Amino acid sequence: MLAKLSVQLLAAATIVSAFPNPLSLLSRAVINHDAVVAFPQTVPSGLTGSLYLKYKPYLKVFNGCVPFAAVNAAGDTGGGLATSGSASSGCSSSTGQVYVRGGTYNGAYGIMYSWYMPKDSPSSGLGHRHDWENVVVWLSAQSDSATLRGVAVSAHGDYDKSTSPPLSGTRPKIGYTSVWPVNHQLITTNEQGGEQP
């Protein structure tokens, strides 16, 4: 009987401990998009971090907002911008931030690099507040000797794919653009843009 009670108490304690501490779920602030302080470039040690840096894309912004940090160390998020003014009004200057994660799928290794822009507005009144765009760099394996299989760039809820994207060394050259009146998307480009931490 005591053993059964011990098991039940252990099970109950396990269930209770699986629920997050309510104090850790405090809401964070929504702050001005240009007040969010980016994180310094930080990658995991070893092979994963090495691959993240080796294939980190350059981003050329042809029109619209440049990338901004989306969240700060306190968990506060940027409030974005209304679709007023020009395509880059209020969002033409920032160090930016690139967010990255990698994983294996069907034997290939994919690295997703994501950027946040405070608005996606080809012209005043068109578009929407907040824009997330990303590129997936596909490698033959998670290995130092991997070969590039291609890239997939986000475009209006889908992906445009290229098996031979323009590169600078091992780094894809990606563009952010809009052809009026359609919202922004990523493209591959021969022009080399900047990089973000």
C-alpha cells in the first residue's frame, strides 16, 4: 500500500512539475521596433556553428525595410510599423539580426536563416505590419565536407527554389524586393548585400 502511494505521489509531482511556473509566464512589453537591441552574433560551438557561419547568406535589400531585431534579451518584442509613408519609411537603417536553426530531413541538412522587417509595404496603405522572410540552405549532410544542394527562398507563403544560387564563396546572395503592388519576398541575386549578427 505504501509503495502504491509513493508511486502515485511521484506521478502527481511529475505532472505538477511539468506545468510552467506562472511567474515565468509574465507578459513582456511590446516596444518601438527601433528600440529592440539585437543580440551579438552567437552560434553553437563545433560543427553546427561552423556550418551556420559558412553558409550564412548575404542580404541585399532592394526596396522596403532593412532587417531589425525582433526580440531583446528581456523578451520584449518590436511593435512593427504601420503601412504609411514610403516602403522604407521609418525602417531604412538598422544593424538588424538574422535568426538561424538547422536540422536533418530525408538525409539532407537544412539551415534556415530568418529576418524580421517591421512592415511589408510596397507603398503607403498597401501591405501589412511585420514581415518574416527566410531562406533554407540545403546541404548534402551535416558535415564539413557537405556540398550545397540548393536554396529555397520564401515568397508569398511558398518557396522559390534554386539548385545553383549565386554565391560569394560558400554564402548565398539573397535579395529582398517588391514589384509594386505585390508585397516583398526573397529572391536570389547576383548583387551582394550586407550581413547581420
